Amino acid sequence: MSTPTKISGAEAQRAGFSLPNRRLRADLILLLVSVIWGSAFVAQRVAAIHMDIYLYNGARFLLGALVLLPFAWRQSQSDRKPAGAQRRAWLGIALAGGLLFGGAAFQGLGLRYTTAANAGFITGLYVVLVPLILAIGWRQKPRPQIVIAACLAAAGLLLLSTGARFSLAPGDGMEFIGAILWALHVILIGFLVLHAPVLHIAIGQNLVCAVLSLGVALSQVEPDTWARFSSVWWTVVYTGVLSIGVGYTLQVVGQRDAPPADASILLSMEAVFAALFGWLFLDERLMAVQLLGCVLMVVGMVLAQAGVGGRGQQPGEQAPVT
């Protein structure tokens, strides 16, 4: 992949880029990511009961990196970026891995002192935090429909996760810190895709998260740790290959053409698909108010895409040319 080049909408059309089609493809990819992550919720629920959270995260992120290595080797042979640009990109990738580790760690720690419903809602608040952080930190004013869509998605998350019965718990502060880290991760990926190959980002951040997680896990190994690990190894394989290896890679691919604020709304649909898979495989029933939450999230997702085709190259005025 060569250095990102600024192109206009007309130039993109002549070069064979259909901007609305690129954006539609990116949105569908990010929606697929939310399906994949939602399906992994079942495996994560099983693993949470039997495994140390750091060992689980370390093992699955390491596996997710390893399954991508053969594909990345070929890509690295054709990548000839200047050494300075490569160093800056790798620093960003390392930071992305640190944000993944921090987000997962605070989420796991918070779950010890709050309910799963609270954790699901507060973690999902990154859908509001992303445009807010971009507006404050980078002066990127979001489109009005993005603000409305983010609020609808947050309201939907509240109804879906808590059934409109939210009460603060001691671990909610840690969950909120985790949500901030997830939001920063989405924003950082939006910048990294302009400066580094997709597979380098995916593998690099997975390895950093794996090393940090395993370092913590190995410092607190208990006598029955490996016995418990062997009983739920399939959850590591499923989430490592599909949720981490495929899911996080597709997130990077999708964010090449979808801006972070829009991407966060699509990714938040993970909660809807998690509820669907929970109903299919764990016999978890949804109340009417939770179904209303799902509807609000879908409306928010559709609203976020309104009018994107006519706005030119919003996510990729710096469009990577391969």
C-alpha cells in the first residue's frame, strides 16, 4: 500500500472508485462485524464463568494474531513505506493494542462490582463518546443526524441492557473508563487506516493486547487455572479466530471508508445481535421494553446513514491508493 493520496470525488470516479458504493460496502462490513461480535457473546458468557479474564483475553488475542500472520507476510513484502512513517504507524498500532487491553481489563474488573446489564449499557456509551471526543479534541463537528442517531442508539442500549431499570453500582466507574478507552480505540483506528496496512494494524494491536493480558494472567496463576482453561478451550478458539482474527480485521477494513462517529453507531449493533444470539442459544427472553430498545438502535443506525452518498469523500479525502 502506498502513501495515502488526496483525491477528489470526480477523480475517484474516473479511477474506478464509486464513493457511495465504497461507503455502502464499509457500512455493511461494520454491520457484519457487529454480527460476529454479537455471536461471540455466547462464548464469552461461558468463558467468563470458568476462566480468568486476563488469561482468556490473552489467549484469544494471541490466537487472533497468529491466524493472520500468513496473510500479513505477503503484504509486508510489497510495503515500502519510509522508515519514519513506519515507526509512527507502529507506535500508533502499539497504542491501539494498549487501548484494547485497557478497555477489556476495565470491563472485566467492573463486572465484578456491577451487573452485566449495567456493564453492557455503559460500555456501549462509546457510541456517544466518539463524536463527543472528536468534537472536543479534534474540533470535528458531527452531522446533526449523527448526534440524533448516537442518542437514539444510547437510549436503545439503555432499554435493551437494563430494561429501563438502571441503578448505579460500585463497578460502573470502571465500566465508564473502559467505554472511554473503546471510544478512543475507534477514533485511533480511523487515523491508523490512512497510514498503515490493514493486517499490520490488526496483528500488531492483537499482539500488544495479548502480551499485556498474558503478563497479568501469568502473575496470578492459580492451581486450577489450566484445568479450567481446558474445559472451555473452544471459547478461545471461536472468539480468537472469528471475533478477534476476523472481527477486528474487518473493523479496520470498514473504517477505511466510514468515519469513526458513523462506525461507532454500526458497531454498537453488537448489543442487538448479542440479544438475538442469546435468545437463540441461551434461551434468554426479551421484554417488550428491550425490544423497543432494539428498534431504537436500528432506527439510529439507519438515520446515521442518511445522506452519506451525497457528501463526497468524507471519510477518505485521504484515500489509500493500493
